[in-house]
Amino acid sequence: MPAHAGWFDWLFKDTYTETRYPIVLSHGLFGFDDIAGYNYWYRIPEELRRSGAEVYVTQVAAANSTEVRGEQLARQVEAILAATGAEKVNLLGHSHGGPTVRYVASVYPDYVASATSVAGPHTGARMADVLLGVQETLPLAGDLLGSIVNAATGFLDLISGGGYEQDSLAALYSLSTAGSTAFNSHYPEGLPDDTCGHAPEMADNGVRYYSWSGAKPLTNVLDISDAGMGLLALLYLGEKNDGLVSSCSSHLGLVIRNDYRMNHLDEVNQIAGLVSPFETNPTAVFRQHANRLKNRGL
């Protein structure tokens, strides 16, 4: 019997996340792909792959403008298309990765079947506005802070094997309200017409757009990052937010949910999977979305 078991493997094969096109993940600000075996997308790629998805984890500049990061991601998408023979990819970006995948989808729509944003700040992030205000009011202090951040992100880039130039002030401008407004005027695909509104799933460029985000800065007493998320959330008094991005700012295309019991790091299963025990696990949310893409023929 064991010799013949393989004949029927196809009957029991788990294909829940087996999308037509490869899934390409793009990290956020201060992000990376992998450092000494520790992945930015903690256990998410493995959970997608175990049910058939072909997943690629990309790395762009940890801190730079959306346009610069977008071009870096586009070159990697081209390499993935060439290596796999796929016609298109499904892009998923977290935080600044959201606008980054939007850039690729807008400039290179022939490469992209879908663009999904996880807590992307599409109308700006309050923290970026505050830090830019400091830089404008106290230029010397702002320049010093920029140099320190560039050095830190450069080191992060070095140990993760990226090799990209860092520009923290360009990143802050891209993530600010003013920078986001300028970016959106050039690349409006997938955006709702109204604040906190919804856009069609399919945009005029033929790409399908999706988004989700959390709205609970404090989720797990064992997570050392929760305190920071809670403090940052004070910038959004009166607005639902995940500690860094408001729920309304995260809206893109078909909004799956904007109020998961997750903070900005929980959304990618950080730190080390210490997320709320009272909410759907982030890995399950990614798996459900891969299945959604599969059912759309993507």
C-alpha cells in the first residue's frame, strides 16, 4: 500500500494558497528581508508556501522615497518574472511597502495582477508630519537626526545584504501628508475618492487593489513594542489607528477590514508572533487573502 500512496496524493494536496501568479512581499520603513535567519514577515512566507503559494520576499531601501523604493522593487519584479516565466505578480506591501507596491502597479501595470496594502499610509502618517515639522523648525537638530537614522538604516541594510542608499528625509516626506498628496496626484489608481471611502476592486489600469489594517495599538502584554505603539497612538486622538497609521489612511481598493485587533507590527506577525490571542492570527489573514486572490484567478 505505501508504494501506491503517491498515486492519490493529488486528492489530498493542500492548494488553499496556490495563486496563479507569484506573491511578492515588500517591507515597510526600516524594513529588511532577512537578518541572520529572522524574517521581517515572521512565519508568513512559510504559511503561504505550505499550501502551494510561490512567495518571494524582496528588499528595497530601508529608508528612501516611495519612487526610489518603487523602482528598486520593479527591478526585482522583473527578475522574478524572468526567473519564473510568470506573466504577472501579486504584490503585497506593509506600511511604506503599501505606497511602494502602488508605485509599481501604476508605472508598470503589465507586471502586476494585484496590489495589496497592509496598513499603508496612503494619505500620510502623523509621525512623519511631526518629524518633518521638527526638521523645519530646528534644521540642525533635524539634520543630525537624519544623519543618525541614515547611519542606522545603512547598517541595517548592510547586515541584511541590501546594498541600497538611505535617505531618511526623503522617506519622511513620502510618508507625510504633503508628500502623500503629491504622490497621489501622480499615481491615483486604487485610491478612494473620499476620505475613509472605498474604491473599486479593479482600477482602470487593470490591476486589482486590496487593503487591510489594524486598529488596536496595545495587544499583548508580553510584546515589548506595545508601549511604543501605545505612545505613538496618542497622535491620533479620536481616530482609529494601529499606532502608526490611521485606519482611514490605510484604505485602498477593496477594504477587507480596517479594525483588526492588531497594531502596526502585529500586522506582519511581529514581534516574534506576540500578537493578540483574541484576534485572527496575522498569518491566517495572509492565507485568507492568498485564497481570495486564487479564487479571482490571480
